[in-house]
Amino acid sequence: MYRAFLIKYAEIGIKGKNRYIFENILRDRIKAALDHVEGDFCVIKESGRIFVEAQTEFDYEETIDALQKVFGIWAICPTVVIEDKTWENIVNHVCDYVRQAYQGETFTFKVKAKRSDKSYPLTSPEICAKAGEAILERFPELTVNVREPQERIYIEVRGSAAYVYSKMIHGLGGMPVGSSGKAMLLLSGGIDSPVAGYMISKRGVEIDAVYFHAPPYTSDRAKQKVVDLAKKISVYTGKIHLYIINFTDIQMYIYEKCPHDELTIIMRRYMMRIAEHLAKSASCQGLITGESIGQVASQTMQSLLATNAVCTLPVYRPLIAFDKQDIVDIAERIDTYETSIQPFEDCCTIFVAKHPVTKPNINIIARHEGNLKEEIEEMVKKALDTVEMLEVTPEMEYGI
């Protein structure tokens, strides 16, 4: 019955004179999502609407699934396209739609009409009244209820065609990726950071990612796990450039030269420095972490202050006030949870102190970092010079 989808957005609609920019980005994201779906599609943007029209046979369920992973889409409406806009033809299509879509169900309804083609001989109220009358004649078991209808049947008369729909399949909402700048995600193998990447992308931020690898203390399986997580979130975010930093020498040097209760904070500060260097090179406007206040020792207010102190770029923490269960729920929904809980350690867990400092003093931390001054700059330079970069997409093949 359907060969088109009306794409509805919410927040983009309040963007005023700049709305077309967001609409264009959303259109391009829809096109990219449908590139991997069987069938040929045309994505059309016109006066506050985006239509996806199938040009060939297509897989309905696969198409819906792809569109439901595009940020910026509030609802997907499977739509009947009526190219012959004579009133008699529209009425016949509307009644056929009711018969096929509802299969004899009994319900109350209301017709809503939108006439973008102002040359059409009927006004929007007239279209509603006449269509409602025709539906009642054809289906006397139905009842009109204009205040609280169980179903709303929409008719849009536009320049090129008329459209009929009533079903709305919810999308992810948010803003289309690429409409709000770019940031660098510190991606570990845990539960939190993939969710943070997903959440910031929902606000339209394009992301790259950096992973700190510490062989032989972390295995190749741990690295594979992070690549797999990047693949899973790239379903929503689009292509991710994943930078893999060999952090072993830096970690060992910090372990040898600094107080062990400050290891996590000092290592974290060097991760932030390196991530910021990569972020600036990649034209990012900020860093993203999966930190949540009080979750672990390195995420107390004092610890976050200490790690922020080494950054000049802003650090975005979309999970900052989330409970752990909130984060787990999202991880399960976006299919990262089972990968995240695989038992392969990341570089942080290897060097965690038995009694880490929870209220670090920035001045004391900075003084202890002075113990590293002989070699640390050269080590950081070497880590940056030997970075491995992967272009991650959902389809990429990467195996260790």
C-alpha cells in the first residue's frame, strides 16, 4: 500500500530563518541511512516537509528500521501518494486507505487536512468535511469525534500530489548529526562512554573518538571490543574516525614516578591532554566523556575539576547526572551493553590504586606531575606520532 514516507521533525521546526540549513542536513542524513537499504529512494524537501519516496521495490521493515536510527526524525508516517488530485480520486484513495490500514476495526476518527496548493478548489475545512462524510458513508460502523478521536486521518494536498496517512512511527528525535559542530569522544570499553557518544550525537554533534590502548596489559581482544563499540554507535552517529593511542609507556612512567593514590587522576589528565591535541587537529570544538558525578573515585567533583584543569577545550559530559541504571537502560536500547560487559580490561582498570584519592588538590597533583618532566613530553610526542587511525562504519570489517 505504501511507497512513500512523510518524515516529521520537531525541534527543527522552531529554527526560524535558519531552518533550511537543518532540513538540508537531515535530508542528507536520511539519504545516507537509506544507501544501505534494498531499493532506490528519492528524498524530497519541500515547504516544511521531507518525503521519502521509493522508486523501486523495497523492504518496508528494513526502511523503517534505517529511518528510526536517524537523529532529527520525530515521526515516520507511511503515506499513500495520490498523483491525480481530482477530488473523486482523492476520496477513493482515502476510503481504500481506511479499508486496508484498519482491516474492519471500529474506531472514532477525525480528518485533518493541509492544503499547501492554494490553487486547489477546496479549502482545508471543506476537505475535512467532505472526506469525513465519504468515510462515514463507506464505513457506517465508524464515528466522528473531533475532540478526542482514536485515529486521525491526515490529507495533504501539495503541488505535485496529495498524500494520505494516519500511522506515526516514532523516531529518535533530537537534531541531525552535523548540525551542531564536532567533538572528540574518549571511548573506553565500558558501558558509559558509548552511551555518552550516542547522547551527544542526538544533539547534532558529529563525533570522532580516541581509545587508549596499553599492550601487553590490555589484550587485542580489548581493542577489538572498542572497535566493535564504535561500529555500534556509528549506526546512529555516522562514520567515526577512531584514534588508537599506545599508552603503555606513559602509564608505566606515571606508575613509577607518582604517588599511587593519584595514579588514576594523573593518567586521566594525560589522556585529556592527548585527546585535546587530537581534537584540535581534527577541528573539534570539545571533548566528550562518559563521566557521571560520584560514580567512581575519578568522578567526584574535585576529581573532575582536576581533569578539566588541563583542558582548554570544553569538556561535555552528557551523562553527568545519570544514575548507573539510566545509563545501562540506554546501552541496552542501542545494543552496546552486551559488548561493553565483555571481560576484557581497558587501560584504566589495570592501574587502579587500592585507595585512590577522591578529593585531589590540583596544586599537589601538578607538583607531583613535575616528577615526570624529564621524559613525559617525549613520550606524549611518541604516542601521537604512532597513533593508529581507523575509519569506523557499521559495515567495516576489522578483526584481530
